[in-house]
Amino acid sequence: MTEIYRPAWYVRILRPFIRALFRGVFHFISRVKVSGLDNVPKDGAYIIAINHVSLFEAPFVTAFWPMSFEVAGAADVWDRPGQGLLARLYGGIPIHRGQYDRQMLDITLSVLRSGYPLLLAPEGGRSHQPGMRRAKPGVAYLMDKAQVPVVPVGVVGSTDDFLERALRAERPTIEMSIGRPVNLPPVSGRGKARRQARQENADMVMAQIAALLPVEYRGIYAEHA
């Protein structure tokens, strides 16, 4: 039986301040555009799936989403000064990329089954360039196990040079487009067939994200958008 998840008390206190800080910083250093807010579910659990070019997408989406949510991110962020402190204060969930992490899967499933939204990047890591890479099947695994929809989100302008340009007072534009919630087909079969079905579902999620992005951001999903 999955344990009930609840963010720590200090996390619940600090999150509004952290979100407000992020909003203020993004408004100050850049031009912010957000569309599709009416597509955000009013309550209940769902997965927020984003494209992942750099370090800026997660704090940007966190800042301008209508409500707070849980965030799963690469564990190496927790080892970086500044970023690691913010990740801990916000109550992020570290993911050890490239290895099977049963504890992480249990926590993220507990998050969703307890009714909380969860943000993750299906690509499993930063691309460092606008074009999307092939998704990992993890997003489809979580959707299948928790029986929750996914809300696709496309972020444009969050390239690695975003902060450098902002510090030069260029005020670069950063934009978030939110798509409609999507429910994927149920996963069936066993072994290789089941893994293939999950990969196909993960690719469907990426195609939904690609449809929210300009062509140069779609990468291998350009023909699927």
C-alpha cells in the first residue's frame, strides 16, 4: 500500500515565498509570456510534463503556475551551491538519472496517489539546445500506475544563455504554453511489449509538448507534433 504523501511543514510555509521570489526575478530580468492557464486542472493529481533545455524551465513554470506542485529533478542539482539550497527549501524530489531508483518511484507515485500535481521532464535531462530528445518511459510508467492525466507544457526562450543575456539587460523573452490535459491509452502486455507500449505513450506526451513549440524546438518530434 502506498504511503500518504504530504510536504514537510517548513516546505508548505516557504513555497509561497520561493514562488514569489522566482516571479519577481523573471519579471525583472525578462519579458514573461504565459498562455493556456485555463487548461490547468482546478484540483487533483496530474503530471506537468515540460521540455528541458536548461536549468530555467522548472523555476519558471513553478513561478507562474496557478498553484504550487511537487517537482522531480536530477539529483546532481542538490549538490550545487545555491541551486541545491533552493531545491531543498522547496522540497524537490531528487532523481538519480541513468539508474533504477525504487525509492524515487515510490515517492513520486505516493505524490500522485495523494492528490498532488507533479512536474517532471520526460527527456530525463537537459538537452542544452532547443531540439527535444527522445523521452524516457518514466512519465508513462507513472501515468499508468497512478492513473492520472498529463498536462503538456512547452517553454520557449530558456536556452543556456538566458541568464547571460538577462544580465546584459537584454530582457530576453521567456514563454510558457500550457496544453490541455491528456489521458493516455492503458498499457497492456508483458515484458518487451509492455515496455514498448510505455515508450509509445511517452512519445505521445512529447508530441503534445512539441505541438506547443516552434519548429526549431521540436527536435525528433517535429513530425509528430
